[in-house]
Amino acid sequence: MQAGKPILYSYFRSSCSWRVRIALALKGIDHEMVTINLIKDGGQQFSKEFQALNPMKQVPVLKIDGITIGQSLAIIEYLEETRPTPRLLPQDPKKRASVRMISDLIASGIQPLQNLSILEQVGQEKQLTWAQNVITSGFTALEQILQSTAGRCCVGDEVSMADLCLVPQVANAERCAVSVPGSELHFCLPPSAPQQVQGGSHRLPYHQPHQQDAAVPGGLPSVSPLPAARYTRRAAGLAPKPCPVGTGTGGVSGAQAGWAEQAGNEQVLTREAGDLNSSP
């Protein structure tokens, strides 16, 4: 095992990096973070130094235990195998398959198609429409899957890798003003989570280093300090279930998807204040 701290190469608006930040926070893994600004200087990911770390010229990259890992799901799987508490993959093989299916749907079927490298090829005037169509199509498929897998979280009642993929993608949807009427996304934290999470590496993108230096490409909106759009999940005939988030509040009705930070009690995968209720 490597003696030094793990090092995460990240960018504040990278939803792939955000997945890994959540995993590191939930598992309580102390680490250092190096910002790779994907906009500044023509994109710092194209430097020779970073290409030596990741020939794909993408974030995140995690240096840990004497190895270097690219690709967010590969990183999360490695963390799960080497630091299994709290677990992010269910013990039940069927639920584990569902978690991986949902994670891959988001990580392969939605996020790459609305990512910066693709939007640059689309043309500035079409970027927002393209991103909205891609996200809406993916969320429509995801909604069908969640009807059969979701409990309090994407798969059952435990936070999993699927939820880690979903939260950043919801933020991407909010940036692009995507809303799916008549649905309510439902995921939560176990009550112990606020005690597990320390430090600021898991925070919202606009709390990450150097976010103020980044120009917004094309026609996409800048990062808002509070998510606005509502992509929530109410599967046909399914009411929200009680959702403990450490504060005693329960289920969510028409809530804004996103994260909330409360004074002295930072929470991961929790809700925006404003429309929380305790109804079953």
C-alpha cells in the first residue's frame, strides 16, 4: 500500500469527478485534490504532464496504493474492493447487477453525449438543445428502470454507486433546464452519513477550487448556486417513501433535486431545503 495520501485529479464541473468525490467522502478516505482546469489555457488536460497520467486526457484520475486509475466507475469499484465500508455495491447479486446497470446507463448512455467534447462538435447554437434532448431521453429510460428497482434510493434502500452517478447527472440536467413533468426522483442517505462525511471534497461543483476561473462553453448556462429545475421521480403509482437524512425530515414531494449544506452538518446525497416533508 502507498504510504502517502491518495491524490484525486479533478475539475469542479466534471460530473465524473463528482462521483468519485462522493465515494471518497462517504468512505472517509483522506486525500489530496489537484485541479485540472478543462477550460483554462486551452484545457490543462492536454498538457504532457497530465497525458502521462491519463492518455485519454480526461478527469477524474486517482493515484492510490501505488497505482493510477482513470474512469470514475473503475475508481469507485476499486475503492469498493479495497475499502468496502460503507459498501456502495449491494451484497445481493441481482441488486448489484441493477446498480451497475443504472450506473452504466448514466455513465455511458447520458453523460458522455452531453459532455464538453461532444458539445464542441455540435456547434454553439445547438448545444443547449442537444444536451436537453440527450438528458431527457436518458432520464425517460432511467425512470422506467427505477420503477422496478428503487426503494429509498436508486436500488433498494441503501446508497449505492448508482446514486453517486445520478446526483451529478441531475445537476447537469438542472444546468440545462431539463425537467421531467410528473416524476419524482427519490434517493437518500442512511442516518449515519453526516457523521461519515467530513471536509469539503464532496461539495457542490461551485464550491470546488478554481470554479470562478472557468468560462462557460457555448450556449450552456453557468453553474447556479442553487439548482432550479426539478427532475424528480414519482414512478407510476408509487408515493415517496420516508427518507432519513439525519435531520428527521422524511419523504420528498416536488422537491428540488440536489444537495443541501446545513451549518455544521454537511450532508451528501441529500435534498435542497424548501420543500421537504415527512409524509410517507
